[in-house]
Amino acid sequence: MPDAPARPVAAGTPAPPRSNAVVAVLALAGIVVSLMQTLVIPIVPELPKLLDAPASDTAWAVTATLLAAAVATPVVGRLGDMVGKRRMLLTSIVLLISGSVVCAIADSLIPMITGRALQGLSAAVVPLGISILRDTVSAEKLAGSTAVMSASLGVGGALGLPTAAFIADNWDWHILFWTSAALGVVAFVLVLLVVPESENRVGGRFDLVGSLGLSAGLVSLLLAVSKGGDWGWTSGTTLGLGAAAVLILLAWGRWELRAKQPLVDLRTTAKRQVLFTNLASIALGFSMFAMSLVLPQLLQLPEQTGYGLGRSMLTVGLVLAPQGLVMMVMSAVSAGITKAKGPKVTLMIGSLIVATGYGLNIVLMSEVWHLVLVSCVIGAGVGFTYGALPALIMGAVDPSQTGSANSLNTLMRSLGTSFASAVAGVILAQMTTEYGGFALPAENGFKVVMAVGAGAALAAFLLAGFIPGRGAAVVAAAPEEAQEAVPVKA
């Protein structure tokens, strides 16, 4: 089917009738991708038995997704700017479906890791969707549409956990991945039928050397961070990968500055608004992981510890599920604040709300409803920040760079999450208590992790303060602006 050309909407003009359908379909695609990320969580403890492999090896079913997502996000974003965002969105969804089918028929380790890596390659769906919105939605509706699309990540993650736990408890675990594949097919068909292709394309030659360099640097860095706890932080492997990451990324940066058509325009990323938005994204990614780590453990640890609540994984999912709904509601509120005060203010408010949620968690952690309240407060803050970040990025870059710029911002959040995982792992490994002959994370260890999460959110607040002015809100491209981009026909 040929790609339908997008018609750039003049700022201030009403959105075309189908723009609401475009927003809904793109949000659905984002939810499907975020579901994929949480789908495997309920069966992670069972993977060694299910796949007949050591736990150290089955952990790669998670690590492979992380690495693939980090590599794919900036590369696919750049390709979207070059050859068409809708085309790359459809490609990403096909990779999700393929990976899901491979996992659904897997009974051994290698196919599972392969399938999970293919699923990780679909991670660029949300930044691509946000970039498509800039090209297809009117300026009047863009802030709200972007916030809804951003919130789909949190909604999918929050709803995916209880759904996955229910399926895993009642049916064969392969059904998890058949479900993911079916949802991917639905998303693919709807995108094909509803979402138009953008005429804002830069064409040109793809920076293969830059993509290989960035991929090698990111894989080295993320392997060192994500596996350092298992290998030892002072082991030769961890230190060697860390050193390699630094050297490779420095060489990559030099190449990008000299390239005529770089994978990442480092001069654009050095703009004050883009730079401090990305730095705030790292801090927020760091902060938001703390909740994902602490709350499930508090709920599942035995009551006999004195602070665990002894609940099942299904209960964990149900406790975290309201957070996704709060995110979606708050995305609409954040859009209103962005229109009135600018996305900078929205980002600062959201960061303070997240910090408040962690502060509450330090003193409220002894009842299930305490954790429901905390997750909802943090979810409200995330709803604000997720809507503000892409608005700040798109307000500072040319329409022809929105795919790569949004993808890079998504990568920054992922890096923050990876760093948080490593830091929290060290804290909880050092602060333990004995129970039944096993060392478990101590209550004070969880409190320290929550305090660190609050500190990271406050760091995001301070970084947002350096964003110039109100943080320019993005304006949809007017027809005359769209003509300045080099249209490349499919």
C-alpha cells in the first residue's frame, strides 16, 4: 500500500477530522510497545526452569531487550527523518510482531533471547509517533496529543503487569507472547489504515559509520552498567567495557561533528534548551526506576520481615495499575499548563510531584493503600514530565530533525533508568537483613533508594530551571515551513 502524504497543518487552524483517530492509533501503538517491556516480568524467576538454563544466562532475556532498544532508538529515529516516519513506525511494529512470535514458539534460551532482542528493536515507536504528531496535528491540539502519546508508555507498563501476571498464573506462558503478537498485528493494521506519511523528510545518505559507532559505544556502556553487579564492579570485564565505551563515544562524537549528514546533530543537541532537557531526562529516568524496583519488592517480601507485605505478583500489578490511569489523566492537565505557561513550567512541576511521591514513600510503606497512593502521586508527576519533554525538544529543533531528536531524548531516559538500576542494586546489596538463612534488602535500604529517587527528581527540577525562558512550545509546521524541508517521495 503506498504511503499517504501528510498535509502539514497551519498553526492555529483546526485539526483535520481524522487527527483524533491518528492520536488514538499512535497511542495504542505506544501502549502495545510498553506492554512488551513488562510482559516478561512475571516469568523472570521461572525462566531458568522454563528454558532449562542457568539464571545468569536467562537474565539476557531482559538485557537483550535493553541493548536492542538503546541501539535501535536513535538509528530508527534518524531513518524516520530521512525515509518517512510512518514507514519506520510500521517497520518497528513488524519487528515487535516477529520477536513476539519467536518468543511464543521458543522453548530454549537462544530463541528467547533472539525474540526479546527483536522486540527491543521496536522501542522507537513512541518517539516516532510523537514526531508524526508534529507533522499531522494542528498547533492547537499538539500539546495535548503529544502528552497522550508520551503517557502511553506509562499506561502500557502499568496495565501490562497485572495482565501478564494473570495470564502467567492461569495459562501457558507462551500465551503472553502470542498476545503481544496479536496486539502488534492490530496496531500495524490501524497505523496502515489511519496514520498518514509526513512530507517532512531530509533524504540524503545514512550515516552508517556514526550508527555503528554509537551502537558499539552504547552496548559497551550498558553492558558495563547492567551486568557490573554480576561480574563485579572492579572486574576486568566491567572496567574494560566502561573504558571502551568512553573511547568509542569520544571518537564517535568527533566523527559526528565532521560528518556532512550525521546520525545525531551534536550542534543541535548542544543548544541550551535541548541540552538541559536531555540532562533532565536522564535524571527523571533515574528517578522513575526507583519506584519500579522498590514497590514490587516491598509488596512481595514476606510479612515476617516486618516491612514486607507478602503479596502475589498479580497484586503487585493491581497496585501499580492505577498509576497508568493517573498518568493519562494528568497528561491532559499537563497539556493545559504547557499551553498557558510553557513546557518548562510543566516539567518543573512534574519533577516536584515525583520527588514528593518518593518523600511520601519513605514514611508510608506499611500498608497496601500506602503504596497505591505513592504510585499514583509519582504517576501524576510522570504524566506531567512525559508530556513536557517532547514539547521542549520539538520547540528547539527543525521539523526535519524531530524523529532523531525525540529518539535521542527517549534514549537519555533509558540511560537514566539503566544507571538507576546499577546504583539501586549496589545500595540494596550492601544494606541487607537476614531472613530464613538468606540475605534480603533491608527496610533502610529501600528508604535510601527512595531518597536517591527523590534527589534525582529534584536534580531534574534544577536542570529544568536552566532551560531558557518558558521553554518554547512547539508549533506545527505551516505549509510554507514544510516546503523548506526537502520532500522525498516514497
